[in-house]
Amino acid sequence: MATGRMFPGKKLAIISAFAVLLVAAFGAGCNGFFTGNTLTSIAVQPSTINMQVNAQQQFTAFGTYQDGSRSQITSGLVWSSSDPSVSITSGGVATALTVTSAAVTITGSAEGYSGTGTVNVVGDVTSMTVSPTSQSMTDGNIYYFIFTGSPGPPTDITTSDGGTLTITPSDTSVSTSLLTCTVGTDPTTNNPAEACTATTGASAGNPWTIEMSYPTPSGGTVTATSTANASN
């Protein structure tokens, strides 16, 4: 005759099964409610750096997460360089290969986010000279100014390898567009040079300064200046 009495072992099995079902139901109901500590942004260090040719620099990426925490990203990170003048390994080690006139962007990317750092490749230049130091210019003719860096590289400095050229008339009423320079090659020496031309209106006897500046490894600047007199 059945008494409705349940054996302890059977009762325990039923309770265990119920607990498993309850946990599964709770998990299914909360699926998507609790999320991981997801990445929200990336910052690359160093953010800006000057590098000499053949120098190396370790870049690192730091992630900011949904809960506001910040830590270094050590996996799943992809590094890239905007210019072949600076190479970078999968581990974030950058090598400066050649001097450039423009900054190179280093990018670290992960999980759809990216951060960037900037590399300026500078030469080993601590002093600079110019030849000629003065020049009379006839309108329409090309004159070459050779700026030499020491110890180098680069030896011949132009605006194409990081130099900055400033052309200024002593007579402020004269348009600065009347004397222009572009990168060329001196036909006498075959050296890279700034090829400069004066146009009509540059004014006879009006001195112009043609100044090249270049960054030094220590973060300073060296300059060399020539004086030009343009004829009408």
C-alpha cells in the first residue's frame, strides 16, 4: 500500500535537478544583462618623439575600459606605420630608417579602437653652414643655395628632408612671393640645394634673407642664413 512517503535519496535527486533548472533559467534570463569590462579607447605612448636615423623606440598602448580603469594592452594589438621611413614590429618596436620632412604616425589598434603616436625623424645635425653666404640675383635666373649639416646625416639639408626655409625681404612693402625657392640639384657640385628665383619687382638693392632651420637631436634648432640682392 502506497503511503506517499519519499525516500531521502530520491528527494535529494529531485532537489538537485530543480536547482540545476533554476540556475539555467536564471542564466538565460540574464544573458546580455551582465557584460564584460569592454575597451572604450586606446592611448599610445610616447605620444610624440624625435628619433635619429637608426634609433629604436618601444611604443606601448594603454586601454581605458568601461569601468574607468586603465591598463596596458599586451595582446590582440596591431601596430602600423604611416610611412616606410619608420618601421614597426608586431611588438611595437619602431626603427627610424631615413630622415623625413613630415611626421610619421604610429598606430596601435585593438577591438575596433586605435591610438596614435607621432615620430619626427631627425638627423644628427648640431651645426649648419650655407654656400654662398651672399648672392646677387638677376630676375628670372636660378641660383642655388647649399645648406650643409654637420656631422650628419643628412649632410645636405633641404626642405625635402626636414629643413624649414624662410624667405624674408628687408623691405616689408615687397611681396614675399617675388622670390621663391624649390628643391633642386646644384649643377656644379651635384649637391641637393634650394633653387631660388627672383621675379620682376623684387627690387634692386633690396636685401632678402634666405634662412634654413633644422632640428637638433637635443630638441633645439640650428640655422644658416644667406643674403640675396635681387635686381629689377
